[in-house]
Amino acid sequence: MSGPCSAQVNGVDVAPLSSSDTGKAIEVDETDTIAVASQSTSAIGGYRIQLEYFGIRWTIAKGQSTNNQWSRQVKVSDYARYGAGVYRVHGVSDGSSSCDGAVLIDVGGNPLTSLVGIIALILVALGVANAFALLRVRPGRAVR
């Protein structure tokens, strides 16, 4: 967390948490609604909450604050585009003093229904089909 701010996700202080160690991720379910909040020692103008997954970042919420704090309820299923997995959540506040912080959120659920899980299943199926095709080649015959 940079700047004179503190932040919480579902009541958990994010300051001591790593934004790169998946063992420190906050666990949520894909059907949960989570509370995100931030406070500063000075006035906050605007804020935005961004998700990051495989290096792709997008804004899921933004707003204005009239004092030194803001809070927002975020429905996980509305924003976890790629299903189960670990997402990096960024919180950015602008104002008298800017703040920026990130934390990992582990969205539970069936990984085989996520984008990465589906791609993995397709690759396994292609590998199995290729193995069967190679087994059907008779010895001494050239493969075209």
C-alpha cells in the first residue's frame, strides 16, 4: 500500500498482505458479495477498483468521495470474468494524497469451468487424440 491510506477487503486489512504470494490471498466464493473500503489521512476525491487476471487489468468500480473514506460492495460473480482462480485487486484513490494498493483474491469454484480450465481440457483432448492417431500408424509406413 502506497500513500497515507489503509484498506480492507471483507474486513481484512490488506496492508500486511502480499500482492504476489498466492498463499496470502483472501478467499471468497464466486457467489459472494465482498466489501471493499479505504480511508486516508487526507481528503479522497475519486477512487477506482480494478481487477487483474493474467496481466490484464480492467476497472470494475469507480466513484467519488466527499471526505477521507469510501466503501463499495462488489458482487464477485459480476466481475470474475474468468471463473475460479486468483485475481489481483487494485484499489486506487486520488485526492490531496494519492494511494494505491493491491491484494490477491482467490475466487473459489470449479476450475474446470474457468477459461483456463476449459483451455486446459481442450489441450488435453487434442493431446490424447494425437496420441491415438500416432498409435494407428503402422510400423514401416511413413507419416504424412
